[in-house]
Amino acid sequence: MVEGGESQFPDIELSDSAELIRLAKKEAQRAWADDSRLTATTTMPWGETYEGYTLVDMYLAELAAHSWDLAAATGRLARLEELGSQLAGPALQGARSMLKPEYRNAMGEGNPFGSEVTVPAQSTEWDRFAGFMGRDPKWS
């Protein structure tokens, strides 16, 4: 939120969302088309510098987390589970490499990342990923 309580993000009409997602896909493909970007360094708006491969990990974790959010909210976790380790495993590995403990609850409870939720050892990779990202895999 910015001063006055207004969001710093633009309002997006649901009817525009599919086209905006396609546009974001094209922008991401363009940005990562050159493999040398994986070893290039980039300074983020918050001042930290990362190599490209770490930014890919961040991007994957972000997309996977919000995919889980949408699947959980719409009762489609079983569909997400069908993807199994193809997405959740690499997303968890990437998240573990970049999500520092000081990021958890840094801007208030759950913001930008909540505390890790402990899951049983026999949990699916999606449950382990969700728990690591501060989500309760049993949420409904």
C-alpha cells in the first residue's frame, strides 16, 4: 500500500487477464532468450543483487506459489498434484535457495512470506512447497 491506503498496483479487469498473462509470457521469453542472462547480475529495486539463475528460481517459486494459491482457492489442488515433481520439486529447490529467514514476516504477519508451516515427512512435493512458502497445505 502507498500513502493514503491506495494500492501501488493497477486495477485489472478480469476480462483483460488472459491477454495480460499472454503478454507477460512473451516479455519473460524475450527477457530470458539469451542464456548469458543466467550469469548476468541484476540489482533489484530493494537493492539486492542477484545472478540471473537466482532470478529464474525466484520467478519459478513465485509462479508456483500463486498457482498453488489459485488451485487451493478453487478446489483444484488435485489437478495441480498431477504435475507432481515436474514443477513443485524445482520450485521448492529454488525457493530454498533464495528465501532468506529475514524475509519471513518482514513487513507484518505473512508478508511478504509467512513462517514456514511444518508438514508431515510423507507429504507430497506440493505440500512441502506450500509449507515452505508459509502456506498451510490443509487450508481450504
